[in-house]
Amino acid sequence: MMKTAALAAALALSCPPRTDGGASAAERRARVRPPCCFAHPQYAGVCVVHPGKGETCVNILSYLNKPQSLGKSYCRNSTVRGGWTRVGCINGDRPR
């Protein structure tokens, strides 16, 4: 019994506490959400948005297409509303 307690104490000292909530590398990668890409005839290029916590590509597209939407800085803080479509993202796309 004493050896087990000593071993546990030694392991606790040799292993620093995890700061990632105990998530594995695969779980951390799964949390990184893929970007959403949108196009509009009045917008130069493709708008790439990385969804934040609680956001989805559908929510973001809805925001972009709602005329009264204010407060988000998607697509270089574009004020263009309505007419946005979702397009496929190409590797290397960065938020715009």
C-alpha cells in the first residue's frame, strides 16, 4: 500500500497538470472547425470565415443575407447583405 502511494506521488510530480482539459490531440483537432466560404457578385474574391464557438456556416450565411444584420465583422466587415452563396473552400484560404 505504501509503495502505491509513493508511486502515485512520484507520478504526480513528474507529470505537469494538463491545461487542455484532458483532451487528446485528436479531440483538440476535432474542435478546430473548418472554414466557411462565401461568394457575392459585389465582393472581390471569396469570403472565408472560421466559425466561432456556437456558430455554423448556415448561421453565418443567414447573417450575410439578412438586410438588418449588424455587429459582425465577416468578410472584411462588408456591409453587402443579400445574395451571398456558400461556395467550396480551397486549401490555403484565409479569413477575409
